[in-house]
Amino acid sequence: MRQRLALELPERKAESIWLHASSVGEVALLEPLVKAFEREAPDIPLLITAFTSTGISTARQRFPEHTVRA
């Protein structure tokens, strides 16, 4: 509940990109965007969040090299 209310936001570096998806479908839609960031800005870390537990699980599977949080 604290994460959903943004009371416990994940730590991030000063320069990073935060991508949020509501569910599994939106996580899937992030793939081309993530690949573009990896290609164009490989030094900038990505933080990927999702609203649903299945979305988080899918994001962890699809983007293991990036930080994925609820």
C-alpha cells in the first residue's frame, strides 16, 4: 500500500529514466521504447515500474538488466 501511495519510491540515480506500465499489456508495449533507450542512451539507467503483480513479474522477465519495482 505504501508503494501505491508513493510513500516508498525506489531509489534512483540523479539521471535516470522512469518508465511505468499499468499491466502486462503495457509492459509489452515498453519493449521498443526500452530498446531505443538502450541503443541511444546506454549509460542512463532505466527504472521500470508496474501497477499489477503480473505486470511486475513480466517486466522482471523481459527486462532483467534494468531495475524493476512495484
